Amino acid sequence: MDKLIENLIKDLEVREAEPIDLDQIVDLENECSPTPWSRESIRKDLEENDKAIYFVAEVNGVILGYMSLWVALDEAQIMNVNVSSRYR
């Protein structure tokens, strides 16, 4: 395995997103999506929508990708999955 990838995987952390991650999530959304969600839509999901859950994959504070889903009862719908083109 390539040493860069090996180090990246070793340092990779997947965690639930927090409001402080908004700027990096919006940047990824704009980079990856031909029809990106607005900053305000993402902010509302992160801060106000109790059905929305966002996860980020980060290395040393840099978010490489994120996933959002909406949960209702015993089901979840994946809303977005974006990974920076640099790390695909």
C-alpha cells in the first residue's frame, strides 16, 4: 500500500459533525455537487433538524468527506455523500 494512503488511513477519524464543521462541509458540497445545497440548508440540518445526522471523515482537522442522513423511526435515508476529489 502506498505510504501516503497508509498514513492517511492511520490518522483518519470518522465522527458525528458539529456546527463548527459547517464551513468545511459547505466547501465540500460546493466542490463535489453540481447542484449544491445552500449553506443555510446545511446549517439548519446541523443545528436545528433533529432528524438529520452528519458524519465527517477527517485527518488532523481537515475534513476529507462527509455523509448526511435523515432518520425517521427505524429507517434512514442517505441525503448526501461527498469526498474531496483530492482523496477519492
